[in-house]
Amino acid sequence: MDERLIVQIICDKEVGTAFYVASDLLLTAYHTVSSFKEDGNNIIKDIQDGELRFELVSNYIDFDISVLKVTGRSSKGYYRLQVHHNRIGEACVSFGYPDKLSNSGLRLKGEITQKIFDSPTDYRLSTKDVDDLYDYQGMSGAPVLIDNKVIGIIIEQAGNQLSIVSTKKLTGVLTDVEIDKDIRIDTIPVSIAKDIETARPNYSVYEALESALVTEKSNWILLYGSPGCGKTTIAAGFEPENEKLEILGRFFFKVPNDEMSRAVRCSEGFFVDWIESVYITKSGDDLEKLTFEEKRKRISGWFRDMNDNLINKGKCGVIIIDGLDELSTDKGNGVDDVLSLLPDNQSHIKFVLSCITEDILPVSIISKLNIEGKIEVTPLNLALCESYIHDNSGDWKKPYSFIQAVANKTEGHPLYMNYLCRYIAESFDETTQAEKLDEWVENLPAIDGDIRSYYETVWKKANPQGCVFEALALLSQIRGSVVESQLIGMMRNPNPFEFKASTSEFRHLLKEKETNRYEIYHSSFRLFVTDKLASIIPYTNDQIAKYCEVNEGLTYSIENTLHHVVNGSDTEKGLTMCNQEWADNCALHNVSPDLIMHDIRECLSIAVDCGLAVEVIRLMLLAQRIENRCDSIMVDNVNAFVDLNILQGKPDVALKYIVRDNTLLVNLQNAMIYLRLMLELGYNEQAFNLSNSIDAVIRKTLMDSSEKGIDSYIFVARSYEKSVIYWK
């Protein structure tokens, strides 16, 4: 949080908070500036520029919001507003100036606790820093942030809570300030959406898919075809014309230029999060924040509710799942684990599964696929190919005969056409002679629907004396994408000039032209490279692991060192690395739990294949500890773990054993002891987090009407809690 972007505002006798939403615009609560007069005392106190005068731009009285404009500000920074589906129990932060008599600001940490209606505000924020005996009127107009994006504005105090108006409620109303769209995991990824904008729709496949969805009685539809034939484009671009069909959601296991690691995107946990997001979007329900297991238990109920809603509307819902081949590797098939989460007993919900072949699907689903429900993705017609090539092969005028010749060579294969357009845009321009263009087209291979034929042709152009094979081997093994400096740094003899020269023929297969990040564009080429260079792949992982060990502070290194070591030439070293210390280090650096569990399972699979019984048992126990940190094993020994880590000066690690998902793993008395100990040792931040969890237990006990009686210690703890705030 950048507190310099949040200012105290004075309007006549009113004092409040405002924050920058543009270099010269601020947002605040209307009631703080309702007495505005042109010649009045209208100032803000900017931390950098001191006192600046403001003028009123717009009032949105129904929402208690005003937009202000200042002059004379020297800096340009500001906060962006973002639509966000607020969750009960979701953590957020704020900063403002509650005391009308002081210039000192106050940072608040809290959580969203209640949705409210029939009011300008729509949510309540609960925080340990608000006492109902104190007037926090000056917080009016302060931003509420999640992940450094403003998702709401504080309007007023309500007892020991603060009422906020969400940016979602202001969408379509606030015209002076741009509000970013909600970035939800159930939306089409940006890179795929970008491809859809330029893609040419395969109408024949769209029609066949819609017909199957309308006529088939089975809940399962298969969309299949060779790599690069356009399955993802169809999965993302299909919009049914039949009004009785409604797209509920689309999930993609493979996303080009993905900022998320492949292991996380392909994890069961991320898929469950996506199902939850689909349910929230379609139902509008305000779900509280749930654990992974709680979500799993509710999935059948979510689908039942969506199905009932579809019945009432007289519609059939469609869920499209693309890229299932990413779950089927030489190390195992995870398709069954994911698809088993989907109930097939809902009469008005159908699932479209997109993959190369039905062979990777569970037998239970294959048996329910009818011939009419198996849709093959056929090639695009040549007219559509010509149109696409004309628009996406560079901003230079090309002979139409050249465009037609290229279209014929593509055979209507979308991925092949995409590659050729990229190559044309990077290699040719209006100065290129017609003879050279004709020669290039003439040498293009006929692929007969198999993209490997094109890969073979490009492969033959590689200079065996250069570094291209090494670069391709590295890219076939990295997880996610890397910047050019990292990729070159992973090479045995880094040479940026040789790298650029050697990889020029392959550049269109590796990266977007305008970006500096490298990642193999399509999984079919990654598999091709891995197959071609199979003998050196273990040593390639050794190279990457060595780079990670030298650059251990990089995010890529923290997240991926174990993966590369265990896939290198010394597998046993990797298995040894997979231990509690590694897992704790990942947790301390905010590595996704799904990624941690993926690597543990990878090590476990290798240990099983090698017949290492002791390692199998150890890794199974490690997986159990990580996945079920709150189970009886950890709870029964929690005090010993906490004591040990506090003695070692590791308060963050200790806190992990005391609190999990804001839930105490120790009894209240021991929690109070640890709170006092952390304060005495100067671990104020950890103590503050612990106090929030303690307070949650106290509130729950006091509010739970099912309790027959309340332990008097609750009131002692509550009084101590109050004193902790003042002490801090």
C-alpha cells in the first residue's frame, strides 16, 4: 500500500480521507464535501506537496461518493479501481485519517463480514482497529484494497465496523473514473481472448457442436482433433445460437504465454476454485471464504442449484473444458482425478471435453459417449484462411497470389497457419522480392493434418554448431515462461549474440513478437523437442537446476529448483531435497500450495517407480503433513512446534502452527500465552495476526446462541485483547 496516494481532506468544518484515482483526480465520500463552496476552505494535505486546493467535479449522492480535482500536484501516481466479487471473510486493508484533530494516518487490517441492503453502502468491514467507543468519522472516503487494487470506499462507521461501497456497485455509475473489470479465473484468459479476436470461426464445427448439445441425451460431448487443429479456438469462441443453451463456464488447462505455472493451472485445487467461481458468477451467492475440502464437499450442491435454476429458466447449461491432454503425461494420467469432480447426474448441464483423442478419458465417460456426441474439428475453408493470412501476417501489402499460395499450404490447419503468419511478419516486408516469397512457399511442407511435419522441416534448418538445440531443450523443460536474460543465463556458455542468430528460424515458435518472455507457444512443439532431444533432457534439467541454485533468490528458482533436480540425472538428490525444510521455504516465499503438492506427488511417483519403499513412506507422510496441516497429527503436537520455532527466532513459522486459515489450532489460553510472548520478543506483526484469530474465536463464542454457557475466561481474554491494541 502506497500511503502517499491517500490524503487528508478538509472542507469547511468537515474532515475526511480521499485518494488519488488519476494524477489530478481524487475520490472521497460525498458527505465530507457536501458543504463545498468555491471560496471556502477546501484543501487536501498531500504528503509530498503539502496543502493543495481542490474543486468539486461530480457528486454521486445516491452512493455518497464525490470526485475532486486538484492543481499543483507534482507526482503522477494513483490507485486503480477494480470490480471485485467481495467474499465474506476475505481479508483487506485500508488507510485513512480517522482523527479530525490529528494529521496522523491509521492503517487498518480486517475482513469483509456482512453484505447490507437498502443503503448507499453494500458491505461491512470488521477490523481489530475499530472501537465502537471511538469516532472514526475521518475514515470516510478511505480506499479499501485487496492486492493493491481498490475494491471499495469507506463511507461511515457502524458500531465497531465500517460500512463500504464496493467498486462493483459503482460500475456503470461512476463516469469520471475508469473501473477495471474483475479478473476472475472463470473468464477466458487474455492470451486466448486475443487469439479469438483475430481467429476465423469454424462454422461447420460450431454447427455440429450445437446440434449435439441440443439432441444428445448424454451429459458428455467430445471435441477432438490433431494438435493445433483449432480445438482451443472453438472452445473459447463457441456461442450457441439456440436460446435454450447457456454457457456456464470455460476452463483451459493450457494457456499461451501464461503467467501461471502449468503445474498450478493443471492442479485439482485450481480447478475446484474455478468451479466455485462459476457458481458464484451464475448464482450471485455471497459465499464465505472456504477451504479446499469445504469447496469439494459443496461442489455437488453447487451443480444441483445451477441445474435447478436452469430448469426454472427452461435452459440447458454448457461447461467446456479444453486441453485435457495437459493432464496426461508419461508420468501418469490426471484426467480422471479432475473429471471425477463433475457430477453427471444433472439433467440440464452438459460437459464438452476437448482433447486430441478419447483414449485419455476415464472408461466411465467413454462408455457414455455416443457417436453423434463425438465432434471432430475439421480444417477451415480456404476463404477463411486467406482472410486470416491477409490480416495477420504483417502490415505490408502482399500479392494476393502469395496469400492464396500460403493458404493452400496450410490445408486449413489453424496452428500451421498461425506459425506461417508469424514467420511472414518477422521475416518479410514490402522490399522482399516476389521470387524469394515464391521460393519460400514452394519449400513449405505438406503436413496432411500432422503439425509434426512442419516441425521436422524447421528442425532441419537448425545449425548444429550453434546453441539452438540447447535453447530449445531448455525451453522444453522450463515451467511457465522466462525472460531472455534468464534463458541465456541457463546456457552453458551464455552468448546473447549467438543466441539471437541461432534461434531466428525458431522465434515464431517460441514467443510473441512484442514480448521479451520466452515459452514454447504450443504444447505439440514442446513434446516434439522433448522427443527429439530425449537423451539430453536429464542434463538439461541439471543445467536449469544449477542456474536456480546460483540464483536462489529468484522467484523462478524458489518455485522450480526441486522440479528440475528430480527430473535431472541425479534423481535421488531430488528426492532428498523434497523435505519439510524445502516445503517451509516455499511457504515462506508464498509459493502456491498446489505447486508444492504437485512436486511432492512427482517425487512420490518417481520413488514408487524406483521401488524405494522408505522414500515412498517418507514422501507420503510429507504430503499428508502439507495437505492436512490442521489434522490431528499437527494439532496434537502444535505446542512443541510453536515453542521450538519461537526459540529459534522463527515467528512466521511458529504462527503457521498456531493459525491456519484464520483458525486457531491451539486452545484460547495457549494462544493468549503465545500472543504475550510474541509481543515481549518484538514480533509485533505476527502478534497482530494472531490477535485477529483470537478475536475471531471470542466473537464466535459470544455470538453463538447454541452455547449453554460461556467460559468466564472469554471475558478476561477480550479485556486483554483491548489492552494489546493500546500497547501496540
